[in-house]
Amino acid sequence: MRNYIRLIALVVSFLFCASIDAQVLTLAEVKAKSGVQLSAADLKALMPDAKVINHTVAGSTRRWNIGSGTFVASSDGMGLTMGHSAPSSGQGTWRIDEGRGTYCVTIQWRIIHEDWCRYFFKVGDKYG
């Protein structure tokens, strides 16, 4: 039963963080700081050499190097296991949605599958 509860918490946390975590600043904060939305062309130029560090709502830190379209993501698993580390990795792909101008990611973790797209903004010298 305990493992079943942990699995449910893991799935809910990943689903929740996939919809919220990609933005460090709120949209209102981005607008207040004169943030500029990146175009598909901007993303294509920026992404191939990018290193992504993604912090989930639950407290995990996830990392990947974007490269040529495929990557291996790693997670420290913190926040999902009551303070204990539960490292994991997953195979991923990324693409730029030309029509919407979004960065889209698919990651197949051991237990769950993520598939999401995000708009990116530049605020000063930072991207998010």
C-alpha cells in the first residue's frame, strides 16, 4: 500500500509540475519586467546548445542538455520521497512548434510519460 501511495504521489507531482514548473516568473512578472516572447526562429537558434535545469513544484531538480533533438533527462527525485533522494532518468525528445512558437518536450520516465509545450520569454539576460 505504501508503494502504491508513493506511485500516485509521483504521477500527480509530475503531471502538476509539467503544467506549472516551466516558468520561473509569472506572466505578470514577465510583462512588468518588459519580457519579450521568443519566436520559433529565436528558439531554434537558442535551443540546440542549451542546458535545461527544471525545478518541479514538489522539489525535484531535473536536468538535460538539449542537443540535436534527443536527450537523456535526469532527476534527483527530491520532494517526491519525503526528503530522500530517488534519482531517475528518462529518454526525451524536443521540437519547436513553428505555428505556435513553443518549445515542446516529450520524456519517457520509468513510470510516467511527459508531453508538454511552453512559450519562452527573455527577461534581461535570462530565459524562462
